[in-house]
Amino acid sequence: MPFKIAKQSFILAATIALIGAPMAHAHHEADSLPLFPRDKPDSCVDDGQQIRVTVKGAQHKGIAKVEFYKPHNKWLKDEYRKIRVPAHDEPFRVCINVDEVGTYAVVGYNDLDADRRLDKKWNFKPKEPFGAVNAHRLKKKKIPKFDQVSFEVGPTGIDVELIYVDPKSK
């Protein structure tokens, strides 16, 4: 009889553990996200030679990825630098130091499932919130060209806004 009770207790505990596991995994804590030292932003310094990006429109889920490009980088393929941080639904700031003044562009997306990739539909359009600095200047919601969203960084840096747009919204 004690063996039967112990076996039932084990089965119950195993069932609770299995049912509870997806719930615990569904809510990402910052420590459990796949972030690496190379993903870290630089410390923000007012008037420093850096790009200071305020990210808006993210969900408090997954990873916020921000990519920085220079004119000689292959647009949307070979970034100058990329940063990944835990996403927040309140506006947050990420910064990178730049080695020289000049022209740059910034794009990013909210990696909701934290798989380190932009999920796309069958037609290659994003399924996750995405955006570009200066995208408000575009007449159509489409992938911009570098020169449409680029900006100049001077010796005291620049403050820019990256607003993620949910592809499900109109």
C-alpha cells in the first residue's frame, strides 16, 4: 500500500511539473533570454559621440533588437553593430558609441519569441513589430532604403527615436 501511494504522488508531481513547465517558460525573465555580452549596448552619455536611441512601441515580451548601419554596410544584411536587450512596453533607451562622425541609419524589431530572428509571413513581410528611425518620413509602409532613413551624427552624438510598428495594425 505505501508503494501505491508513493507511485500516485510521483505521478501527480510529474504531471504538475509537466503542465507547469510551459507556463513558467512562457513568461521570459531577463536572465533567461538568449542574450550574450556582444549584444550589450554602450552606456549612454549626453553629448558623447554616440547614437542614443529611444525605442517605443515594443511589447514587454522577448527581445528588442536594434541594428546600426553606415553607408558602406550592405543595407539590412551587414550591420555596423547590433544590440539586443530585454523588451519593455515603456519607452527605453539604448546607445552605441560611434568611431567617427557621419551618416548612419537604425532599424530594429521586437523579437517576441526571443529566437533571435525576425519572424516573417509567407510573403516575407514581418510578423513581429519592426521599425526604422525616420520612417515617419515615408509615404508607404514598406522596407525603406538607407538614404530614406539615414541621419547625420556629429561630435556630440544624436538622439533619435525608433518606433516599432505592429504589422497587424493598419
